[in-house]
Amino acid sequence: MKTAHYTAYGPPSTIAFRDDPVPTPGAGEVLVRVHTAPVTAGDARMRSGRVPRGLGLMVRLALGLTRPRVAPGWAFAGEVAAVEPGAEGFQPGQKVFGLKGFKGGAHREYLTIAATGTILPLPETLDFRTGAAFFFGGLTAAEFLIDRARLQPGERLLVAGATGAVGGAAVQIGRHLGARVSATASPANHALARQLGAEAVSDYRDQPPSGPFDVIVDVMGKLAWPGARPLLAPGGRLVLITADLPQMLGAALRPRRDGRRILTGTNRDDLPSMRRLVDLHLAGAYTPALGPVLPFDQLAQAHSLAESFHKPGNIVVEMAA
């Protein structure tokens, strides 16, 4: 099978392919033939080693000092190719999607995963492309809006950077929760932001839509606390999706400022969170917006698009049609 791997930290050209044996699932595992997988901003950061300020050393200690020692690919969609004894709930030919998580390993033609792990049946309302794109932005948006910011019906939500994986999910889920959603995006993506549910859209390089807002989701850290402060209503919450180390420490040490709160951190990617997101989808709250779909052998080009941070929707590569 064809497998992607990283040869060094650096540009997309550090991605290489090799031929590996198809893995043999162990007891309690399923073998998945991967059809599609997303290429996310997180994938691009792990490959390049370019991370928010202050996090570089920690990332190198976790991933490898001289090259990433994790495998490419965070999530997948495909079909079950084989089921080993003890792998309850799955059968050959079944469509599935799931997460390989931090250690990666989804950018390959076959993978193994525990049947009790982060894998679920693919709903009939999703195809392999939207299934691959489903979890990355959706899990983040759902946890921050529902569990942390506790967005309420009628509140005013601003999503700064509204048409990527996280921002697009935040617009949809915020609308489903009953918020009045405004967004910033590049002019070419304004139509998509409105299609996803934003009532007002402005160019991210100009003044944001008129506030105040009860919740601001700052996807790329363009506003941060200084830019968001004058836009936040009393009791407002600022969600920093992409935070550097000083911002994380500041939010931990001083989360409440002028009657407002700053929220940072990472989201859960466990089965309960995945199942909740599926329930939100089935309720009509969320379907990932697709951007470029490329063949697997153009994985480096997909990484180039992902690290531009201006892509519309989610980037997906196809291993099999």
C-alpha cells in the first residue's frame, strides 16, 4: 500500500511516499481501507514545525527534535476491509469514519484501529469526502461554543475567520444554537460565510461587523484580546482557537478581564464528543463545507493550501474513489 511520511521539518516537499505492507489487524481491531482523509492546518503545522509563539520547543520535544516522528494524517473515512475476533459492531464492507489522533497515520491506503476506539459508522447523510472533513473543525467548534462559552439563544456571535474548518463549523453550530451570527472572511469567501449561516459578513482586513458581541471566536488569532476587547459586550467571552504560549498563560492566570472571559486550550476528540457531533449533524446543525479535493499523490499540494490559512472549506485527499 502507499503510505505518506515526513522526511524532515520543512516545506511540503518534505512529504514522501513509500510502499508498505498492508497492516494486519490484531485481536479486537478492524482493518480500514481508507478512501479519503483531510489535510488540516494542524497537519501543516506538524510537518513544518511552525507553531504559535512559545510552543516550538514543546512541539519538538513531543514530535521529534529533527523531524516529525508522527505519521501524517489525523482523520479518515473509508470502509471496513477485515474484522478480527473481538471487534464487535463492525463488518466487512461497512462505511466508517474516525480519528487516528495526535500520532496520526491516516494518510495511507489501509489502517488498523481498535473497534472500541475512535471509529464510528458513517451516516448515510455523509459521503466519504464530507466524512473525512467532519471531525477536525466540528469537534473544536462544538466544544468551545457549547461547553465552554455556553452560547445561548439570541446571543450575538462573531466568528473571525469563518470559512475554514473551524470557522465554518462555528458559524453553523452557532446558528443552530440560536445565536445571531456575524463573520469575517476574505471577500472571495463572503458568499460561503452567508451560505453557512452568517447574517453579516465583512472583510477581515477591515473593521469587523458592528458589535458588541456576546461571544467572539477568533480562529487565527487576528483579533486577540486587544482587538476583541472593544467588541465584547459585558459578560462576553473571547474564544482564542489559535493561541500562543503567552496568551495561554495569560488566559490561565487571568481568565476574567473587565467582566469578560478569555477561553483557550484544546478540545476533546473522544467517542462521546464524536457521537455528539454526529447527533448535531443529524439534527441539521452541521455539515462540513468542502474545499479542494485532491488525489493522494498531490498531498504536498494539499499541504501548501492548508498552510495558506485562506482556504474555503476543508481540504480532502482521496486514496480511492
